[in-house]
Amino acid sequence: MSQHISVNHTDLNGETPWIFMDRDGVILEDEGYTPKSETPTLLVDTIGGYYWRRLRDLGFQFGMVSNQSAINRQLNSLSSIIHRNELMIKALLEMECKLNKTTMCPHTPDENCKCRKPSPTMFYDFLSQGSDKFLRSFMIGDKITDIEAGNAAGIPPGNLFLVLTGNGLSDYENASDALQIANVVPSINTALEMIEKLIVIWRS
């Protein structure tokens, strides 16, 4: 069984915490396993871009942690998904927003791999298991599995954000115990704004 795929897009700083986020339904509009548009649609708007840059200046790195089972379902190729990541990174850079690292699990649920969320395994490509930096990191996702994975990695409940874009509204309407530990917000833009305000309060 192949492993998950991690790519560093910048030099990384091992001393700083992370803002983790899912891709489809969080950073990008979710177009399903086989997107029809040539160019992905960013869900990060100008307000979100402003707070992304603010958090970068406050010492955070940004990482994408994504299940991409379309690869092993043979509905989309690895090269196509990586190309879409590159287009996403380019669009973010046009807003002066850096995505420092991406990691993806290509497996289907039936493969019972160790990396697919809600497993926290992919998070350990960013920080070592048990690192105290997880206590100062955040997770933004649109699925309960995102929340579960972030919490299992060691991110505190107050630092977990479920957005209502993508699958978020459906998961929220079918709420489970996992959602009792997460902040529920309209979008990544609101999440970034709230995180920035939390950090400013903590450091005041």
C-alpha cells in the first residue's frame, strides 16, 4: 500500500505552531472527485486573506491535510490533484498568502490505511507526535473526521473549527459528539478572523 504524499512548498520553521486545514470545502470549493473547472475556486476571500497574512506575521505556518481517495478510486490521477494544488498555491500567493506544506492520503476507506483522517497520522508530518506545539495549533475542516483527526493529534477543542461550507452544513445537521468540542463557523474566513483575535488576546 502506498504512503501518503507530503510536499514542502517553503522552508519550514520547526519552532512555530501550525494552522492546519482541509482542502476541498475549506480552502477550495468542493467540486467532487472529478472537478470540471480548469481553475479551482478559492473560498478564501480578501478578509480571509488579510487574517491569513496577520497570522503568518504572528508566527504561524499553514498546512493542508487532505483525504484524496479519488486517486485510489481511479477517478482522478495523482498528477492532476497535485496540479490543482499548485494552482491553489499560486492563487493564494497572489493574495500574499503562503501555504507552507501539503499532505494527502490517497487511500479509500476500505483500504484501512493508517493515514486517512480521522487518523492523526498525517499531522505528524508537520510536528512530532506529542509535540507541545499542537497545543498552540489549530484545525479548520468541513467534516467531523477533520475535527476528530485534529483532536486526536493533540489540538485542543477550543482550537478546532468546523466550517459550514463544503460538507460542513450536512455534518452539522447530523451532529455527533465530535461537534460538541468544535467551534462552528460560516467559512474559513471567519475561522481565520477568530483565530487571529484569540492569538491577540492570548498574547496581550
